[in-house]
Amino acid sequence: MIDGGAPKQVKGFTKALERLSLKPEDIRLIVMTHGHWDHIGSAKEIKNITGAKLALHQQERDWLEKSLTKLPPGVTAWGQILVKIMAMFMPLVHIPTTNVDIVLGDENFPLTEYGIPGKIVYTPGHSIGSVSVLLERGDAFVRDLAMSGFPLRLNPGLPILAENMQKVRSCWKVLLDQGAKTIYPSHGKPFSVDIIQKALLE
Ligand SMILES: [Zn+2]
Ligand SMILES: [Zn+2]
């Protein structure tokens, strides 16, 4: 499983399991792509239900273990406005804490042990501890390293919120080199990597 959603999303999670005819214990690993509240907020409860191990990069393990709610800066005019709006709601957000079982480093982490033909790749930029899941067939679950949906972006493209856009761009080159073809962001629908290739030229 990739990411754990915003806080209090467990009902949606159990419904999704039913829809997919999966048992909770079928999930053995939850890869948290980064520590933002909308990605780790239900991690504790999902871990309790499934018994899965939680993986998160070392730079952001504290965000889950100590309930930190950091926001990335906006890198476009709309991004800056959106961060200001989100900041007003952050005092209402609480992330239930839990321990990170697998602390990811900067090197690739193979997923073959979990029956998945792919790996975790360290892709900082949106946040310092962001990772992506890249499957051998080219599916790239990059989460917030790209954005494609309202209210973030109207069309797919690079993130409008990021700590370091230079790192975002260099991570995209790494993912392209390693065979990324179809991009799965968290916010918005999947899209072809061609769009990113064009955006990197701009
Ligand atoms: Zn994020
Ligand atoms: Zn997000």
C-alpha cells in the first residue's frame, strides 16, 4: 500500500479493501511517500487494522512519530495562496502518532521481498524526505512530486508546492532514467510521463 491518507479516513480504507476483495492482513507494507498530514494521517489506524510494516524516510519519521504538521511553501502564485488557506486549518489537524518500522535512507529499497516487482526511490524536492514507488513496468507512484487535480492544478504537471524545485527537477530526471512511464500523483488522475518531459524543458 502507498500512503495512509488524511486523518480519520479508515472507513474509506476498509471499504476500498472490500471492493478489491482484500483482507486487511493481505497488506504487509505501507510505503509513506512523505510526511505531510494528508498522507500519514490515518497511518496509525491502518497499521493497527492490517498489522503491516510502515516505511518512511529518515528525514520525516518524526512527522509521524511526533505528529508534526509542516506545510511546503508555494512555488506558484496560486500555490502561495493555497498554503496560506491551508495554514489556517492546520491547528485543527491532528496526526495520531505511531512508530516507523522501516526507516528509509537515500538508496533504493527493493520491494521484491514483498512480492512487488519494483523499488522505492528517494525523490526529495516536494519535501526533504519524499520517496516514490517505481514498478518495473514503468508505473511511477510519485505522489506529490507531480500534481494533476483541482484545486492544485487544472492540468497535470510539476508540483505547485515544494521545498526545493531544483531537487524536484533532478529527481524527475532520475525517475525518467529509471524507466518511469505512467505517473500516479496523489492529487489528480494518472498521466503520461511525456507531460513531465515537456515541463522539464520549460
Ligand atoms: Zn505533500
Ligand atoms: Zn499531498
